[in-house]
Amino acid sequence: MQINNISASIKLRHLSADDYNNVLIWSKDNYFCSANGWEKNRSPNELFKWWLNYMNNTTEDFIRMGIEFNQKLIGYADLACIKDNSAELGIAIGDSTLWGKGLGYHSAISMIQYASKNLGITVFNAETHLSNIRSRKMLEKIGFKEVSRIGSEEYLGMENQLIQYRLNL
């Protein structure tokens, strides 16, 4: 996949059942699954049922959108805990071979712009793991500031400190 003019080639869109083939590929990427808390070794049928539930998981305080690059679904972006003018931002790039190429950064910028313009969000929160250096650098490059280090959870098979970030527009 050619990576140039990333920002012009990133598009956010609604997810659909037709995205399942991409999800099936992502589910076989153990690194992606470990990093994103996806259960490994699901049967295709079980994965399809899970995906239908996953993509339809919408509430008033949660939005999930697909990330397309060069007209191919490469991941998803979330806005969670939407309340008043704030939300928590989450980004997942499904193919771990695409990590570190700026796609997450440009996807995050696109989601921030969408949320600001369409939902009036001006305060963005994010959380990542201490050992997730790429995610930390991406958030800091966007302008997020570390606000706390509370809690820990498993990341890539090891218990890891969580770091909370905030961006005020």
C-alpha cells in the first residue's frame, strides 16, 4: 500500500457488515489483537457475530467510525464518554504493518476535526499505555498533554501503567 499524501487520503465513514473481511484479516494479526484487547483465535462465525455487535455498539455517548485510506478500511476511530463539550478519543489501525507510518496521527486529526465541527467537542481525552511509545508520541505531536498516570492493565501480554492525556481546542 502506497503511503503518500496521507491526510488527503484518510476518510472517516460508518462501519458496515461488509467490512467483515477486513476484520477477519485483523483478527489474524496477533500483534493487533494483543494491543487492542481483541480475543484471539475466534472462529469466523463467532467473529462475524462479534463484529456485528461491535460495530452496532452505539449509544448517545459513543461513536465508532471506520478509517479508510486509499478507499480501503484500515481501522476505526472512537469517541467515547461524550458529554457536553468533551469526549475520549481512540484510534486503532487494524494492520500492524501499517503502524508507525502516520496513519493513526492523520486519522486522529480527522476525528478531532469531525467531533469539533459536528458535535462541538473542544476537550479531548485519551489514554494509552506507558510502553506504547508510538501512541504517546502521536498524542503529543497532536498537542495532547499528559494529565495523570492512574491505573494499569495488560498490554501486549504484560501489565502496563496507563497514561491519561488531554487536548483543549
